[in-house]
Amino acid sequence: MKKYTIPLFYLVGFLLMATSQTSCKAGYGCPAEEAYYKNQENPKPASTKRGESNLFDKKRRKKLKERGQG
């Protein structure tokens, strides 16, 4: 019987700690959930602009465009 008391004590302690932890306060709502719904109500419009990176110089871009790669 003595060999079961220590593991049983740890098991009961773990179960009490695990069930007492909550992620959100009761009655106040969860901040993560509120932020999610707030973003869903007012989504940002997607940009329709296309960027110009100018990775290559003007001469190189012209050559790439002539080859049909750009």
C-alpha cells in the first residue's frame, strides 16, 4: 500500500492543478478570440498594386523583356 501512496499523491496533485488552470477569465471573454473576430469584421483590403523592384539595371531589364523573360 505504501508504494502506491506517493504516485497517487502526485497524480491527484497533477489533476487538481490541470483542472484549475483556465485560459480565459469567466465572463470577460478571451483576448485571442476577441482579436480574431475583430479582424474578421474589418478585413484589410488586399492590395492590387504590382511592385517594381528594379533588381536589374535598365539595360538588363530591356534585354530580359526582349527575350520574353520579364
